[in-house]
Amino acid sequence: MSSEKGRVLVVGDGLTLPLFRSVGLETLEAEGDDGVISAVREAAARGDVSLVIVLKHVVSNPDRIVDEAQKHGIPILILPTSWAPAEKINVERLLAKALGLG
């Protein structure tokens, strides 16, 4: 699927990517932080990618991936999946932040 600025690229594993291909998104198979960083760099070099979606279960350090994407000026979304470890959520803190209090 493409937008005015460019393409949406989904980076993940071979089992999950066919779901994204079935709706017309471009995909690239990569696992591990280094593989995903290479995919982000490749997308930046191409110049036609406006958003990179990374499936969270293929990386161990999502912040490292986000930092790399920011260096290249590419918007990135780390998409949680059912295979990614669950994270505890502090609802009170999220509400305070949303209301500008925290």
C-alpha cells in the first residue's frame, strides 16, 4: 500500500509477513536487531518508504530500532504481536501523562 509520500514497509518474520502481503503491503523478512536495522537502512537508502512497521517479536531492543530510524528520518512503528513478551502497564501514569499532569 502506498501513500502520497511513499511506501509502507513491514519488517518481520516469514510466518507473519504473508498476512501483510495479503492486504497489499510491501514486506521484508528480517529477524534480530541487526537484521531489522539493516532493513531500516535499506528503506532509507531507497528513499521511497514513508513508514516502516516492525513486528515487535522479531527484535529484542525496540528502542535501538527506533533510534536508528530517527537517524535516517523514517517514521517507524513497533507493532506489538501476540508473540512479543507482554509489558506491564501503569494505567494511572498513562492517564496522568495524557492529561498533561505527568
